[in-house]
Amino acid sequence: MTFRSHMDAALAEAEAAAARGEVPVGAVVARNGSILARAGNRTREMADPTAHAELLAIREACRVLGSERLTGCDLYVTLEPCAMCAAAISAARIARLYYGAADPKSGGVAHGARVFTHPQAHHAPEVYDGIGADAAARLLRAFFSGRR
């Protein structure tokens, strides 16, 4: 099977989130090259601090598969997941995490809590960073520069 990145779909979800006034983060869950779920941040819309793109996409993929485990699935997200999302990624047993922009302030994978390296992490996915990082960072900079 040939590798196919779904970061463009995640970036489209991030752009849609920005258009809704949300922090532009998008996520896609795929398995065997096909997209199972996609989402953008909806924390403001849903008045829910847990409505991050990753969690929404994970929840939908679990619903689609009828399982709380996403074994063999890949997660594409435009920004390094926070500690909350990294813990959910571990609990869902995501096989591979591909993320775009690094998040030195709130990241939980390569920065901050580094959830997957913690001894209490039940599962650590393969992690690939920097995929679509420039486009993701541009979206975030544009969003926040318009609010300062």
C-alpha cells in the first residue's frame, strides 16, 4: 500500500474552523488510506473546552467503527496536540500521529507534558511532525494577528 497524506484535508478543516471564528486546527482520522472522520475545532461553537479537532475526529471515528479503539488508524492534525488530546490519542490506540506546526506553548507531544514518553502512557503512536507545518503555521498566525 502506498502512503497517502491526508494533511490537506486536515488543513481544509482548520480553514473552516477559522471561518467559524475558532482557532484554526483541523484533524482527520484515516485507516487503510481512507478517511473515517474529519473535524475542526468547535470549542466556542459548542461552549465545550474539550471540543478540540482531534477529540471530535476521534469520537466520530470510534462511532463509525463501533469501537473505543482505533487500532491501525492514523491521525493527521495541523497543530501539535495538547496534553489532553495526546492522552486521548494514547487511549484510542492511534497507530500513527502526523502533525503540522509545533506548539511550544501548549503542545503535549514534543513540548510540555510529552505524554507519549510518560511511564503511565498506555500506548505511544509513531509520531511524524512537520507535515504541512508551514501552511498550518500561516493559518494560525493570520488568525491570531487579526485578534491582537
